[in-house]
Amino acid sequence: MIIVADIGGSRMRIAVSDAPDSFEEPVIVETPASFDEAVATFADTVRDLAQGRPVTGGAVGVPGLLSPDRQTLLRAPNLPDWAGRNVVDAFSQAVGAPIRFENDVALGALGEARYGAGVGASIVAYLASGTGVNGARVTDGRLDRPTYGFEIGFQLLGTDASAPEWTSLVSGTGFTKRYGTSPREVTDPAVWNEVADYFAYGLYNTILHWSPERVVLGGTFFTSGDVPLERVRATLRAIAHALPELPDIKLAKLGDRSGLYGALALATAS
């Protein structure tokens, strides 16, 4: 039996699996602020889910920047007590089995590529826009290997010292700062068209760098339907002078379970 989990700043989603392409119903628990408490809560939840079955391994997604060997969480804005911790050693010892770690968006990309909207495409670029913006590329069913991690949300849209980072224009946090209110409070189509245009420019840069066959868009900005996808496509067509044609663009299919499916793919990879 293996463990698959997606850990966020406020909640941990944990499930177990005895099959190569599915997992049991996930359990959602709060993420303790303390790293040590979080590890203990994770281990207790796994024991409850296992019901005496032996745990042989697993994979976990976390929202932060991991070391090149994927052992240590170097930076975790939403989990400050986790920064600098060897997550692999701590979690593996707690459950008595080897646990692999990867960035949560990267696992979302792997999940969509292997089980969701990316199925059938050889090169998949996955981008998630929610509290922040990030993405990853999957080639022939495997995550591309970065040194630290993909951080495409921090690309600069401009050339001077005041050039904004892409995430400041198209994320929930950036939206609130820019417009002075929560995205949930805004229904004006003109605002969302502007966000769609900003998104299209950063997406175009990413398409040029990664040259995907298919782009999968996830995160709350797209799953909620707030950002008009057709506007994104129209703006891309207007600015895409360097490419003979744009990649296929689809919305993510797996919802909040894309990371769990990515963890399943990672945990079962040879």
C-alpha cells in the first residue's frame, strides 16, 4: 500500500492506494503551523487509513521550493516552520517507509498529464493560477527535471526596474492588491478581460520556452470560470507571431485531486 498526499498551507489531503491508477477516498485535515506537529498528524492519519496494512512508500506534494535532491524544503511562504527542513527524512521515519517529495504544482502537472486533460499529448505544459501562479512541463509522462523547481509566475512582464512579475497580475494575491478587493467580489467583465490579457502574455512566454503540444490550465481562476478562456485564446492568437500554430489549450479535469494523481504517478514510477 502506498501513500499519496497534497499538503497546503491550511490543509493536508491524504489518501492510500493499492492500485496503480486509483486511490481510496482522501481524508482532509488541517495543516498544523508547527512542522513537528504536522509530521505527527500526517503519520496518525496514515495509520488510520492503512488499518493495519503495511505501507511500502508514497509521494507528497508541498507548496514550496525543494532542494535539487528533493530532500529539503528550501522556501515555503505558506509553511514558514517547514523552511530548511529535511522533509524526506522526517516523513519517511514517521510512517516507516520511503516518501518522495515534489512541488505541489509539479505533481498537479503530472496528474493531469497522466490521468487528466493532458492524456494523449506527449509534451504537456500545466499552469495553475490561484493564490499564486506556477506551472511545470511533463514530457512523455515524466516531469521535466529542474535544478530547484519551476517558478514561471516570477517572470517579468517588462524591461525596466518597475516591471511587474506575472503572478502580481494574474493571481488571487496580486488581484486583491491591484484591484483592492477579492476576486470573488468582482463580476465586471472588463476586469476579467484585462486579467485574461495579462495571463495570455505570460502564457505566451511559457509556450515559447517549453514548446508544448498541449497546455492544461488549472487553479481556481480557471476552475471557477472567472478568467474567460476564449479571451485568453484570442489574445494569444493576436500576439503569437513566432509560432506557426498554438498548442491545444484545455482546462484541467481532475480538480483538487490533480496533485494526488500526480503523487500516485510519482510513487509508482520505476
